[in-house]
Amino acid sequence: MKVSLKTVICASTGLFLPLLAGSALAEPVNYGLDCPRAVNGGYFGIVLEGVAGQEIASDIACTDRPAAFRAFAAALRGPVGNSYYWSTRKCQGLFRTTWQFNQHGVQCRDFALDHTINGHRHLRQGTACLEADGNWHLH
């Protein structure tokens, strides 16, 4: 079976997004954020994938992600329970890890994300795991 890889570029950041051609997520979907909804590859050691990753990607515009992802990375590397704040012109939020555990030898942390975008509040929860590639993958 031949599998081809398609690369999409985020217009605002130039971030390359590898996507499997033929998959439901292979075509960029624009939600007014100048960036595909499914983001795979990230900033500051943060990779968005799975349901939580797709929700966060659809919430936070490409231009706001560097500030948000700095906070995500600080929270994932810092003590469990500390909240990390970020703010941009259109977006602000808090990212907090709530629990740390090992899953099949991989360090994981549950997280809570409370952010406001253009006056609309979003609450997200998920799990991030420090994968072999050295990045935190938000699921």
C-alpha cells in the first residue's frame, strides 16, 4: 500500500504541517484563523494532535500560538499545579497541569486550559505526554 505525505503551510507562521494524503485531515480546513485545524508539529516542543489538540488548534489563531505555547511548555516542564498565563491582542488564557503519571513508561500530565478569544471563553482538558521525539504531545 502506497501512502503519500502532503505538507501544508500555515499562512501566518510558515509552520510546515505534515498530513497523510487521503485522510480526513489531509486537506486544510480554514476556520477564519489562517491555519489548518489539524496541527501536527509545533512550537516550543508542543505538538497538537487528537481531539484536544484539534480543539485547541481551532481555538487559537496561528499568530497567537507562540505566546500560548510558551505558557504550555512552561507548565509542562514546571511543577504540577502551577498556572501559566499568556495574553495577546485577541487571546488570553491560563494553562495548568493537574496530574502527572507514567503510561507505559512515558511521562504524561493531565492539563486544564481556560482561555478567552475575542470575548468568548473556552475550557479544554486533555493529556500531554513527553514522547520519544522530545516533544509534549497534547491529546
